[in-house]
Amino acid sequence: MLDLKYVVEHLDEVADRLSTRGGRADLEPLKDLAARRRLAVTTRDQARADQKALSDGFRQPGVTPERREGLRAESKAIGERITVLEADVSDIEARLQDVLLNLPNLPHPTTPVGASADDNVEVRAWGTPRTLDFPAKEHWELGEALGILDFEAARKISGARFVVYRGAGARLERALASFMLDMHVARHGYTEILPPVLVNRDCMVGTGQLPKFVEEAYIATDDLYLIPTAEVPVTNLHREEILDGSRLPVKYVAYSPCFRREAGSHGKDVKGMTRVHQFQKVEMVKFTTPETSCDEHEALVRDAEDVLQALGLPYRVMSLCTGDIGFSASKCYDLEVHLPGQGGYREISSCSNFEDYQARRASIRYRPAPGEKPRFVHTINGSGVAIGRTIIAILENYQQADGSVLVPDALRPYMGGIEVIR
RNA sequence: GGAGAGAUGGCCGAGUGGUCGAAGGCGCCUGACUCGAAAUCAGGUGUGGGCAUAGCUCACCGGGGGUUCGAAUCCCUCUCUCUCCGCCA
């Protein structure tokens, strides 16, 4: 959520910056509502002050019954007026909130301006894409032939866009989760979290999934939502809190399943498990000061890159342009891994700096020093990394002519010594 | 699922209709004392909103609603926590 005061005071600048996301932001209604709110609040507060002053009369010694009756009548009249004025304020504030919650974050000045994914900028690349001396297979061919990915079974028990891992496939998933968590905890200094995957509405609003993207979410009964990423429960760990500034940055890493309806992506990535309704992911989340968020964001990207480097998976780092970054993000880097089977790069991690956008929605603040005023933290998060897509990358990068797949060295200790899946 | 108890500031904990944004304690900050520290003493110390912004003012005692001239306090309701019983991985 953007700061209303800032938006109103910098209307043109905000409109310009938001327009780089595509479409145009009409902020006039917001400005109008803000002005109406100011008037309504002032009027209401004055009425309340009047009534308060009146009520002192009841306590004065020697008030006559007639005087009391007069005060009562006068106060009652003001009370009725207050009721009306309060309703007015609530109505305006609800409408204001609705507009504000549906406004995306301001792109960071360093976010490249562009209209679509085609305008994303490659920042750096690591490794050399593998060239195979035999026809490269795609992950589903390899996985099904090896008996480690079962799409047919998944279709029967859940439907399209699900996958069942079997045997070494299931083991690979578990190995990757442990491998990534261990790396981020031991080498990168994150604290491991295992969050609920069912969260309340406030969490979803806090990180920006709701209200705008309700069609993307799986909604359970009791007003609970299946998380689309561990970012949601982990960021909300500190919702409505004031953190001790000396504790920052706070760094968490969590392994969780992620549930996405993928509404609006019909016909996209229908084969295999590139785009499924449930996948698992290791997610890193940081809470930082505004001064350090850019550096911490860069560091988090490096932390994600470490995973791919350790697994020997060639990738490139893309700085997403204004037309492609997520709703809540100010700046975002995607890590795209090279897939010989699909013959191109594919997103495997998305690392975003939300600045104070989520913090304002979720009211996550910190106190720089004892006695100082609280400020909003900056939140940063990124996949470290998506496990399903890592399995895709391993299958396609480590495939051999006979259809078997080598286990990357770094993973072997986690695979019970299995060196090749055949 | 059944029965009961409870939710107050960073923490503990008082407060059962107005003088309460809220006693007291702890913690924290500032000052005095001290070579320095501890102890002691004095003062200060919540969050957000509005405005004519060194100030004034309004709101907030788990959430929502009600009664009342007036609610932390009374009533209803929801949520959560705790205790006991039942069930259960």
C-alpha cells in the first residue's frame, strides 16, 4: 500500500511512475476522497470535542436537575450528529482503503522501464548452457520414462496440473529441500521456519495477494486461504509488530508447498510440471531498514544464485522491467535456469524488494533506537529456489543419452549415495 | 464437540458508569550522585489520525454491535487463550 499523504502530495509523479507498469493510473478519485476524508474527520472530531466539553457539566458540584436535563438534551443531539458523522468517515475511509489496496507499488528508480517481459534486462549470467551430443528430452519424457514423475496418477487423484513424485523422484524433492535449507541456514544465516500453509485473510491482504488477486487463490472454509508462497505466512510473522531496530535485518527461510489456481494461464505450459497447482519451494524473507534494503536485496539474489551454482545449473539474472514486475514489488530480479530440453531459459526464482509496500499493508515497523519513532521496515523475499523447477532443470541438464540422469555432486549426500537415476 | 475462566500499555498487573490514555511495579531514556559503575534519588517514557503542527485536538483497554447525555467498566456477538471432559495424528 502506498502512503496516502505521499500520493496526494505528489500526484503527478506517482501517476507517471505507476503508468510505467502499463495502463494508466487515474488518481483523481483518490485525491478527492482524501480531501473529503480530511473534512469529515475534522468535523467529527470537533463534534466529539463539543460533547466531551458538555459532559464536564454533569460532574460540576450543585448542578440542578433542570441544568442536567438541558445538558442531557444537548448532548443527545450532538451524539446523534456524531453517529451520522462517524458513518460518513467510515464510508469514506472504506472507499479510500479499497482504492489504496488496489494500487500497485511504485517501481524503483533502478527498475528498467518497459512494457513486457521482452524488455527485461539481463544483469549477468553464470555457467555455459549445456550442449548435448544427443537429442535433448524434456523433463516429462525423462521423468515418466524413469518412473519418478507420474502425471497420470496425479490426474486421477487431483486433476490437471498436478504431479506425483515416486521413488527417486520423491527422494530428489526431499534432498533438494534439505540441501537448500541447510545452505541458507548454515552459510547464509537465515532462521528456518515451518509455517502453516493455511492462513487468514489479513495475511493475504498484508502481502498483497488480496483483494486484487482473489481469483488466483485457493480458498478453504472458515475464511482460510492456501498459501501461494511461504512469503505470505513468513512475512506476516511480524504483522502489527514494532521490531527492535538492533535486530534487523531479520532473515527467515521456509520450505512449504505453494498453491496457485493459475487462473488465466490456460493453455500455457500444459505439459509437465512447469506450471502446476501445487509445488514446493524454499523461500527466503528479509525484514530490513530502508537504508539497507537495496544491499540486502542484492545479497538475497546471491544467496539464491549460490543454490544454482552449487547444483551446477547455468542461469542468467534478469532485472524485470516496470511492465513485468509483480504488483507489490518495487524491484525484482528473476533467476532463469537454462533448460536443454525446452531449449531456453525458465524462471526458477523471483527475488523482490517490496520496500515499505507490504510493511504498510501489514503494519510491520521497527524502532531505530530506544525512544525513537517507529518506521516501516522494508521487506524482501525470493525463492531459494523453486523445487519443482529445480527438478526439471536437473533432469534436463543432467540427462544422458540412455535416458538416465546424473545426480549433481552436491546432492549426493542427500540422496543416500545415489549417483544416477536410471 | 461439552463445561468453565479469561483477553488492559514493551512486560507484569490494578481499575465495575464520568475526575481514566488508564494506579502500581518491571523495563527503557534523561539528569543528579560517582574516578567510573552498581545502588539510590528526580524527571520522562504507547500507537495512530486531524489541524491554524515548538502547540491544540480526536481515537484506541482482543474484534464488531448495543444501552447511556457519557462505556476499559453494563448487555449481545465473534475471535483467540487457558482449565477440565470427550475425540484424535
